[in-house]
Amino acid sequence: MLSVIRIGEHYLAGENRRLRIKLELPGGPVEIQATSVRYERLDEENSETGYLIGVSITEMSESDRARYDEYISSLLKRPR
């Protein structure tokens, strides 16, 4: 979640906007290159306000991809 959707005059979810993302995972951070594909404003009905940005991953190192995939797999194996 982001508290703002733009920095200066640049929209983070603008068309063809390239984003460099550092995602903190339990096994350490992974770095992701991505482009935004959509965004959604969270309203005050939720306990938090801000924006969610959906992205398409365009680039990631092999080692970061392996750790990211392992983390996602661990989430899918958890009982709900």
C-alpha cells in the first residue's frame, strides 16, 4: 500500500511507468523491475487509506526470483 499515487508531477501508476521495487521478505529483500497495470484507491471503510498498485514484473535476477517464488509457495501452503 502507498500513501500517495504521485511523486511531484509523476504518477506512479501512469501508462508505461517503470517502477523499481524493493520487497522485504523474511529471507531478505528482493529487487523487482515492474510496470504498473492498474491502481485502486483504498477508502476510509478500510482501516487504512492510500493506494494499491498492481504491477507486471518485467525483470528480476534469478536468485531474487527463486526467493520470491519460494515465499509465494510458502503462503499458498499455509492453512487458511
